[in-house]
Amino acid sequence: MKAFNRKSSFVLAASLVVLSSCNEFLDVNLNPNAVLQAPPANVLVAAQAHTGFLMGSDLHRYTSLIAQQFSGQGGSGTQTAEYDRYNITATDLNNAWRTGIYGGALADLQKLADQTEGTSPAYAGVAKIMKGFLFSVTVDSFGDIPFTEALKFGENFQPKYDPSSDVYTGIIALLNSGIADLKKPSAFRPSADDLIYAGDLVKWERFANTLKLRLYLHSFPRISTTANADFAAILSAGPMSMPVMTSNADNFQIAFEGAANKNNPIDQFEKSRPSTFFPSATLVNLMNTKSDPRRTTFLTTAPAGGYIGAVNGSGAAGAPNTSFSRMGTYLRGVRTGMGINDYDGSAPVRMLTFAEYNFILAEYYARTGNLASAQNSFNAGITASMTMASVPAADIMTYIASRPALTAGNAIQQIIEEKFVANFGVAVEPWTDYRRTGFPALSLPVGALQPNILRVLPYPDLERVANPANTPARPNLTDRTVFWDR
């Protein structure tokens, strides 16, 4: 038998003591009381705040300029004026993609879902539904995007890009999973930490089903053979099994406070970069033609009187021009004085409204030959929008009575033009509607750097650097790229 080596044993024991002492020494800065995982309420607030700022800042500015709800002004080199003439580069999208979408709101929501799915699925359900919404506006803006391999954090820094049609399929599954989670027993539920619906899970389910209707509408009649049936299935299921929005109280929107640094991002941008972002002549002229009563809250009167919009692309040439109407209380909040920036910034950032829901129904009914139901939903959409804009009931009735009756020949144009106005301030969807339908008719901006209206945003430069093997080429922003844009 081999003799026991006392010397070797002592050296081994001494080494273990040293290693143990080193570990203890290195642990002195670890607080045993530290919170290693943020509470769900905190994560939800962060995710919703991220979402509100994204939908009222970068994504709103790009898409509202392209869709011609707004026009950039201020002279050559001014950011919005350059975007307005399609000088949008891959570098411009870095912040929106990395810190706004994937590294911001979506990352928070993924962590929230992972953290709560087992014990507090009410939180996980809200997180999944919000993820579905954010993925939907992202795919509609960029086309193919990371989806199935996205949000793996350290497990995968270079996710593949999924085809836009597959992303839509995945979003529907995500929404269905979120709805199922809402109905499970849950140790904790959102309440005041839910900045959108204050913990009302029924409203979250209504929103999720309404979002599905938006996506199904995008997909038919030219693209998907099942979208029509899927849309009809929600309507026929009824409010007990598949509830949808029922009033303006169900609007998917984030409220802001009338205080510095707590006001909404549209108002913040207007105050920080005044006279560079004006309502577009496309929008204002459409409203003027119809003597639209929403002008009193959507817009201000121009310095010379009346309502005047800025022509898209005109702001990059010549001296800065401020002779236009500006956005009013509808997007900026309560008026606090007579100056151009005397608003408290308390207006909500609207993302999908009850008014839009009714226009979705109107288009569906028009496309499936039910003009009577289309007319009813069309009128309901106008009513909901004008009610949000504080239009008196009598003026709403007068406006509706002045609209031509919907016919097979005019229905889609009328519906989309009314939806375009009602979605003033809503990011992405007005641009999506134009690409799907061609309405409202848009003219190429003055001095445009592309030969046609833009149909997709560039992939960010940082994504090409960090994920070069998977990021698709994007040589032309006027190509019909998203699967429904064919």
C-alpha cells in the first residue's frame, strides 16, 4: 500500500483554504440583500414606457412623413426635412432598432414573460400581447425581421431573419398564447403598474383580438386564402369567446403627464426642435375639402388664417418656412398659453383605437360585399374619432350626413381616407394602409431622392455590423418587400 503523503495533503489543504479565502474576498462587494431580478411591476412599467416613446418618436416620425400626415421643414440639413425627401440612411435606424425595439421594449417584455409565466401568467399574457404588437409594427416597417431566434440574449447574438409572412403567423400564435395566459390562475396581476389598461385583463383580450383583425385585414384579399375566414371567425364567435374593442375606453394608448420630462414624445420633439415638423398639406387639404370639424383640435390656424399644410419635401430647400398650421391639442395636450409651445404634453400616444377597429370592419365588409354593414361601421369609425377629438355630437351628425354613401366603386377609398385622418398621430398603420390600397393618393415629395414613394425602411447599420451573415440586403427602399405589399 502506498504511504500517505502528509506533505502533499497539507499543500492541497492550504490551496483550498487560499481559494476559499479568495472567493470570500471577491464576494465582499456582493450585497446579500440585492435584488437580482426586477419585480414584474417594474419591468412592465419600463416596457410600456419604452413602447410609448418608440411609437411617438422614431417610428412615428419616419412613417408619418412617408405617409404624408406630416412634413419636415427647417431648411437643408434639418433632420425631418431630410427624412421627408427620403434621405433616410441605415445609420438613422440604429437607435430605433437596437435601443427602441429589440434592446428596449421587446427585451423587457421577453424578460417579463420568462419571469412570470409559471407563477403569474397574467403578467406573461400582457407581455406576449405587447410583444405581438411590437413585432407587428416592426415587420410592417422593415419586412423580414428576426423573430424565432430573437430575444435569446446571450444564447444567440446573431439571429436569423424570418420571412414577413412567417412572422405574421408567429404573431397570431403569440397573441393566442397571451390570451390563454390571461385566463389562468395568477399569483399576481397587473394593476396600477399597467400604464395602458390599469390591470383590466378583459381589455387586454379585446385589444389582442382587435390586433388580430388588423393583421388579418392586411393579409387579404390578395395574399392569404385563410385571412378572410380567420377574420370572420372572430366576428362570428361573439364577445363571450372572442371579445373585441367596444368603445374609446378600449383604445390601446399610453397616457402621459403634463409635466416636464413626463410629457408625450410628440410634444417633447416639438418643443426641442420647434418649427421642423408640421402637418402635411396632404392631410390638411383632405380635411379642408370636407370642412372636417376635427381641425379645431388636430390643428392650429396658420399665421395668415385658415388651415394650411406644408408640402412634403419642400422643407429642405430655401429659407425655413413657418407659415403653416401646427399640430394642436389632440396630439399635444392641454393648451397652457398662447405661444407655439404652450401645451402641457399630456395627450396620449395612440397606437390602435376603437375608431380604427370600426374602419377595419368597414373595409372587411366592403371587400366581402356587405355594403350596409360597411356603412354602419364607417359611420361608427367617424363618430369614435370625432368623439376623441371633442367634436360636438351635432357636428358629427352633420359631417356624416355630408359623406357620400358607400358604393362598390368608392367604398375602399372613402374608408381609407377617413381612417387616414382618424389615425393622425398613429405610427406605421397609415403608411401600411397606403401601401396596401394606394389611398390616400400621394404625390412624390419635392426633391425626393427616390423615384417612388418609400415602401420599407432600411435595416440599421449596426445590425449589418453585428449580424452580417443574416441581415438581408436592402438596395432599394421602394421595392414591394413586405409579403402583403404585392
